[in-house]
Amino acid sequence: MKHADGFDARRLRPRNASNWRLRLGAGLAALFATFGILLSMAGIATLLGQPAALGPLNESPAAASVFVVIGLLLLTFGVLLWRRCRRRLRRPSDLSMAPHLMKKRD
């Protein structure tokens, strides 16, 4: 099949948006998850009778349990946000062909 001189196949594909926002979001989500793990571990250590990991902030068991809950919430939020950003980063942006048009393999 003959192509015209001005034909450019790259014009058929949509322009890719910049990925720096999704990469920054994934990095921030990983920091949230890490901070959530550390905060939960500090609260659990105080509840188990170890010296207060955060100093006077969580000397009482009630404050330590609040830190555990906040840490688990941060961990959950960080993991969900990280998964969402990674899923959007890996979304295919190429042209898709219908399966019945692909080459048949016997």
C-alpha cells in the first residue's frame, strides 16, 4: 500500500500526558505508608510496656492507641493512593487492535 509523503503514524496516537504528577503522587503515598507504619509501631511499643518511643506524646495508653489508629489509617491511605497512581502510570496509551484482527497462531 502506498503512503503519502506527509504521512506520520505518530500523529495517530494521542499525546501522552506528563507522568511527573503521578510519580510524585506515588512517592508521596509511599511516604504516607512509611510514616503510618512507624507511627503504628511506636504506639504498639508503648502499649506493650516499652519506653515511650515518641517521648511525652504517648505516655498514656489512650494516646498510644490513638497513635496506632492514626498510623493504620495513614498506612491504608498511603497504600490505596500508591496503588491508584501505579495503576494509572501503567495504563496502556497505545492504539489497541481488536483481538480478531490479530495474527492467528496455530
